[in-house]
Amino acid sequence: MLRTRTIKRAVGASLAAVVASAGLAAPAFAASQPLNYGGSVGQFDNNPGNGAASWAYFSNRGGGGVGSSFLRVQFYNGSTDVIDANPGETRTKNFSQDIWLMQVCIGRFGWEHPDCSGWQG
């Protein structure tokens, strides 16, 4: 059993080195951790099992003076898209490419200057 763990570690380290030396981004295989910010929560999955490349969930739980809010997702090519929701709404959206990062923004201070979380992958 100890030998099996050592071999698995060596193979994993070798694969990581190959990906890093080739300058490739490691693909995301599972759902992200939920991002909770300002009464809203978002999450994405790059293997949703529904035929889409990725899927995102966004819920605006309202409260705390939060009006409309949105989940901004960024793809590996740098482009972005959003899912917006009014207080009390939950929305989902399928995307044709894998998501790299997400950010929750709330309209507490108006849409000219939304209050946004940091980016999370």
C-alpha cells in the first residue's frame, strides 16, 4: 500500500510538471465552492452532466439593503458573462465554455459603483 501511494504521488507530480512546463491551464473538473457575498451566493460547475460545457447558479437572498445583484463569470479566454437576480430570485444558466473565475456583485451603492467580492475559482 505504501508503494502504491508513492507511485501515485510521483505520477501526479510528473503530470503537474508537464502541464506547468507546457504553459497549459489545468482544467476544472468539479463544482466550485459556493461564493457567499452580501446576501447573495453563486456557484459554478464545469462538468454539469447536462450537455453544457458549464453551468452556474446564482441566488439573491436579499436583505441588508441589497437590491439587484449579479454573478459575473470569467472564462479561460478572458471573456465574461453575468447572471442577474432581484431580491428573492434564484437563477441558473448554461454556458458553452468552461468557467475559470466568478465574482458576486451587489447593487448596494447603485450600478455605477457595485459592491463586488473578490474573484474566486
